[in-house]
Amino acid sequence: MLYTPLELAIAMGHRIRGRRKAMGWTQADSASRAGVSYRTWRRMEAEGKASIDDLVRAALALRCEDALAALFPPPAATSMDALLRDQRAGRR
């Protein structure tokens, strides 16, 4: 399914809210743990609006940093030559 940037941002905010609630934290608790303002946290959950720094802080606070770190994997090799070159470089 394809998403617009706004749809994806809002869905991410909803997932942040769900993770926070599953951990039993209030928005104020989460904002404090992440080192962001309460207003920023509310906006992140409700509208999906956050800077990359705020998103990273939220991921760390919610213990999702591994998933965030895996967000942009290197592209798959497009040929056998590329695969061998990547293997020699130690990338795969």
C-alpha cells in the first residue's frame, strides 16, 4: 500500500502513542524521558510532526532504536558483480 507523506507521518504518530500507552506512560512522562517538550510530544503523537532529532529521542525513550536504525538499509545488489563487490567490501 502506498501512503502520502502526511498519512505515513500520522500513522507513525499513532504507533508512537500506542507504544507509549503499552508502556503505561503518560505523554508528560514520555516527553520527559525523551528530553523533548510536552507540546512537541503531543504534536508528534497527534499530527506526526517532529524533527528527526525528536523522532530519534522518542525511539530511544520507547526502546525502538534498533527499528529506527534499520529504517534505511542499503539497496540490494542488482547484479552478481555488484554482490561480489559488496561482499569484498564487507557490506553484506
